[in-house]
Amino acid sequence: MSTRYVNFQWGLDGEPQQMVVQNGLVVSRTKSTGPLSPFDGETIDLQGFYLLPKFVDAHCHILPTGLDLGKLNLGTCRSREEVLDRVRDQHLKTPEGWLLAVHYNQTNFSDGLHLTRVELDGISSTRPIMLEHVNGHATLANSAALQLAGVDDSTPDPSGGSYERDIHGHLNGLCLEHAHEHMQRAIPMLSIEEMASAIVAAGEKMAELGIGCASDMMTGCIHLEQELKAYALAAQMGCPIHLRLYLQWRDVFGKRALPKERLQELFDEANAQPTLRVAGIKIFSDGGISSATAAIYGRFLSTDPSKELATYGGRETDGKLIYSPERLNQMFLTAHEAGYQVSVHAIGDYATDLVMDAMAQTDEPSRHRLEHAMILSDSQIDRMHSLGCYCTFQPEFLAALGPAYGKQLGPERASRLIRSRSVLDAGIPLSFNSDRPIVAGNPWTGILTSSNRPAGFDPAENCTRAEAILAYTAAGSAVNGDGDVMGTLVPGSMAHFQLYKENPLTAAMPVVSHLVELA
């Protein structure tokens, strides 16, 4: 049975069009001229609405998004007292189990200083309390949480992370990068069914925003085998979006990796679901700007001016490298030679140089992905173009975290973050995505931010709204390794589309309209 959709305008240019769909795939999408020709199938009148492909959020965290829906959200807190009050109220309201909060952000405080373990202990020193930083690279824990995680004053810092301490050498509760990950793994394990329900809940929230496909960029953050089973179950349960999974390197190749035979069984189970696919490998090379753990050239403003910095190539560097340059090269090459697409988180310009070094050692750098690349020089953009690799940006960061960037980098350097115009002009394949749950994740917030950057961010790096839509649709499908199957509505692609009553190129904040609303 074929369906013909008529009387709609193509959302990228306003052209009147019609589209024929069969078995969920686009057969044709053409300009609509004159009276309708005879058609052997159902014809649906879209009443002049604007039609776009569904969005592809090619970099986010799906399971964590669903789990965060049930946690205390501190995103609106603007002082340490407000954070403590919210946590205390939650403790009194729900006194059992771990107290978990998200979107903690010390840069919202007037002094910019973190809370401490002692302050959380003032609420409870016996109930585990953990506040996850808004950028997902740090955790603030109380004494009970540290104890349950097996961390005390004598615990050495993990490679690529640190348990921060006060001037007396005692833990202050702040855990960065791999130390943060260790604390997250101490939280009691959820069942596969609970994880699957959280994935479906996240998918439902994303579908409401016009998203048709999303990529989980840290599968294995809790437990790889359990998560792969949960994603497969979520797909069977009818999760309304397509799912792409990028697995943490350590869980596939590290010392504690699952046996190859078991991994293949899990991959086969996941890939057997029509809406689910294991897409690649994820590596972190550095941290984030707001937690001062991104690996940058120069110094964060929050870094003690008396602290002696390391150097690389004769330049001072600040922040944290998760792995040494030699180790990063080895890890990248291992995943590349195993045939995977490799996706590497690199926010600072120092980290970006090291990731491009790792890509350059392979025989096919264009297969791989550079995630974030928030601080870029002209020469780095030129090099990225020569490598031919994919690049992803998260423009919504500027709207949500802009003040934190200015506090850590200074206004001039912060103004040049996320250089969309320069990267597009260089011909680099660029996709936009959210990195939710770090931000709310409405694609339109990212689209509008990238085409009209907030005050304080260089407007010369604006892209057009049409370019931003393409970066969140067709480019998202491409960077996921799906070619033009999604995000395009070209013949042969999936017929995933969304409708708008207002022109998406001019509306102040476009709102998705659903077919059921047209009756």
C-alpha cells in the first residue's frame, strides 16, 4: 500500500511538494505543480504545513537521560545555600537509599567555589549523597558515598582523574573524570527492565521534540552487558526512536573487557532489532570547560596563578588529559584496526591536537568522529579538513553554559567557542547535537543558538538556520554511519518526517505539530 502526501511546503525552502511513501520508505518527493494526477493508494492532505525530516541527535546519553528524570535537578540553583536547601529538602522528603542530584554547577555561585564533603555531611553523613556536575565530568560526594565506593584519604588518584583534597590532604568530596566515573559505578545496579524503561522514557521525551534517531555516546557507563540487553529490550518494548550505540573503549578492548564471543552475541542480539545498531567506539581524551578539566593551551582563570603548568610543544597546558598521547594513539589504532568508527571527546584545543594526531596515524581518518572541538584555531580547522573526519558541535552549550565558559576562559577566548561558520566554510562534515542530559536537548534551541549566537559569542560564527537544520538532520545521519537513510527524505530513505504550522526558517521557536492534530 502506497501513501501520497500532498499540499505541504518543504521546510528548508518553502517549495510546494508532494511525497510518495511505501513500506515506510520514501519513493519520491517532488515539486507539486498543477492538479493531482491519478494515484493508486491513499492520499493525505497536509493542509499547507511545513515538512522536515525528523532530527537525528547524533551525540547524547540516552539511558542517563531517562535515569535523570527521577533525580533531583539543581539546574536552577544560583547559590551554594540554595543547593544545600534543595538537597536537604529532598533528604527529608525521601529519606531512604542514595540521594542523587544532577546539574550541579559551582560556576553559578558568586565565588565560583565548589561545595565540600563537609557541607553535604551536614545534611547526612550516613546516607550516601552525590551531586553530578552539569557537564558530566565531576561528582561531589559526601562521606557515606565515598565510603561505599571504597574511597578514603589513602586512595590514590586513578589515571586520568583525581579525588580532590583540602590543604590538609583530606578528601573534599570533589571527584573528577575517572574518579567521577568510579563514584558513579558505586551506585547500586538497576535491573535490565528498569534500564529499559528509562531508555523508553528518554525516547518518548525526544520523540516529542521531533527526534527520530539518537546516539548514546557512552554505552557501558554502568555495565556494558546489562546496558546492551536493556537497549535491545527497549527496542522490543517499542522505544519510539531509532537507537545508535557507541561503546566505551575499555569495555571492548580494556583489561576487563567482555570476551569476544560474548560481545559478539550481545552485538547480534542488539543489531537484530530493526531500530537498534552498535555504531562505534567512544574514547574520552579530556574533560569539560566548566569543571576546568578540558585540556587547553594556556590557563583556566580558576587555576591557582601560582600553580606551575605542564607544557606541550613549548606551550603551557591546563586541565586533564584522560590518557597520555602515546596511550591515546594506541587505543585509537586498536579500535580502528578492529574496523570500528571511533568517536573521541575532545573539548580543549590541546586535546583536539592530540586526537587529530591519533587520527592521522590511521589509513582512513575520514571514517572517524571528533566530538565537541569547542576551542579551535584556524590551523586546526585546516588540519581537520585535510583529515576529512566528521566533527560534531553542541550549540545549545552556549545558551546553557555560556556564563561558566566566560568565568573559566575569559570573555575574549570564550567568545570564539564552537566555530560553526568557519568549520562549515572549510567543508568539514559538521553535525549538531545535544549531549543531553547535560542540556535540555530541544534541537530548536541548538538550531536557533547556532544561527543567532548569544551575546558575548562572536556573531561571525553564526550559520544560517537552514544550515543548522541540515546539521541536525542529514549530517546527523551521515556521522552515525547511516548515510542518507535518515534525516533526508530522499528516495529510498526512511519516511521519518515532522510537520510545522509556522515556517521553521522564520518562526521564533518552531513547535512540532503531529499528524493526529490535523484531523
